[in-house]
Amino acid sequence: MKELAGKVILITGAGRGGGRLLAEAFAQRGALVAANDISPVNVEHVVDEINRRGGRAQACIEDAAKKLGAQNIVKQAEDDFGRIDILIHHAAVEPHVPLLDMDEWDWHRVLDVNLTGAFLMTQSAGRVMRSQGSGVIIFLITGPSRDGGNEAAFVASMDGLRGLSRQAARELSPLGIHVFTAEGSGHEMIEKVFAVLDDLEEER
């Protein structure tokens, strides 16, 4: 995508996995990265590396699954960079617990992080994008592990994300906010995210 230089990219769960890879990839393309994670250790290292290489990134340590946390993430991104052009919701948990043995806490935590967090971040960042008159929101969706077992809560949350994405697209499109999903993992996920943005740029 040619138009990323100077764009503000907010990524939840940016401390590891696909979130980290995306933060680094966007920074390499000249974007300004607001990197969120609930744990400071990994995300601060990601931000330090981006800044050391000449990019520009800021860390925000908050729980995106909590309303106040989501609001603080968005506010800090605005304070640091002045706007939010793209939100990527990567934060997710994936416990491997058999359905019949799963504790209620595990079930709620998966849905809170993977689905409620996406709702809260979409709502908070979407209000900023509405005032700007533009924005892009991308939900990252990964499939179950290869054996496909013991992931009832995770699979339910990913299916919920697909539904949330479809409805958010319907409601936010008239406001100039484009909503997408990107499915995959690792470098495949990165390619799909940039492919979505390339396609959007060509449509404009």
C-alpha cells in the first residue's frame, strides 16, 4: 500500500505473534504505530525496536477487553498521534480446555478478550473515525489449531467476530468507516491485511 506513510495504525495485542509482525510491517512502510498490549514486557520491546530502526511507535499498556481500558487505548493514541486511521484488533486468547471440563472463567475470558474487546475497541475508535469522516477497522481471525480439539470458546469467539464484522460494516460504512476481516496466521495474515488495504485504495 502506497498511502501508509504518516497514517496512524492502532493495533491491539501487538506484543507478540501476528500483532507484533503487523506493527513492524506497518512501521517499515512509514506508518505511525500505536501498539497496545496488556503486558508491558513484549510490547515495549516491539516499540523500542521500531523506534531504534527509525520508525515511530508508542506503547499503550491496557486491557482492551475492559471498557475503560479500550477508551484509554484510543485516547492515548489520539494524544500521541492526533488521529486514528486504522484499527487492527489482534488481541486474543486461546485456551485448550475440553468443553466438558472448561471453567466458566475461561469461557468468559475468551469471549471478553476476543469478542467483547473487538466490540469495545470498534465502538471507541469508531467514534473517533466518525468525527474524522474516515477510518478502517480490521478484525484478525485465526482458525483453531491443527488438531481442532478443545477450543470451543475460541471457535465461538471467532465465529462471533465474523458476525460482528458484517454488522459493523453495514452500520459504519455510511460514516466513511470501512470494516473488514482478515483470516490466517503469521506472514499469511500480514499479506491479507495489506491486500485488504491495497484493494480499498484502488476503489477510492
